Amino acid sequence: MREIAFVWVTRALLGAVVVVLAWVLLFGEASVFAHFEQQDKVDSLAERWANLNRQNNEMLLWLQNLERDPINQERLVAEERGFARPGTVIFRFDGEAGDLASAAQRLDAAAPPEAAPTTPEER
């Protein structure tokens, strides 16, 4: 009888250990799900690092071209500071570049009204 009880207790304890171990593997800090989540973060950060590295290389190339090419230097100074060579005409526009529709409306409103056609040839 004692042997049967011992076997039953041993199996119960072994079953409890298996259940706890399975719980830890599935839902603990080092679980399978946590591993997949961490792997997604690693992949995302690796992709971000690759994009930043590509952008950095593009910026370095842009700076090297700027240092070597006087035309690029002149264009940059003209765009950012508004400087130009003597005799150059500079056009400045008020408002945003995407605000073309409202600019066209302002121009239409400021234009003198056209005369209504009076003869059949003008119609």
C-alpha cells in the first residue's frame, strides 16, 4: 500500500513539475512568445539601423559633392540665404508651396473683371 501511495505521490509531483515547467516555457520571461517578441524587435532595429546607415551614406556623399562642386555651393547659398549673383532676378512667393489653389483664387480676385461680350462675334 505504501508503494502505491509513493508511486502516486511521485507521479503527482512529476506532473506538477511538468505543468510548472510548461507554464514557464510558454508564459514566463524567457518564454517562447517572449523570444518571438524579442526577435521581432531585433529585426525591426536591424532594419532601422540599415536605413539610418543608408541615409548616413547618402548624406556623406551629398556633403562630399557639395565640398567639391562650386555650382552646388552656389545653389545652396541661393536657396537657403537668398544670395545671388549681381543682375540675377529672384522670385519670392508668399505662403506654402502647396497653397497654389488659394494663390490662384487671390490672383483671380485681384484681376480686373472682364467686359461681358456685347456682339455675337465676341460670344
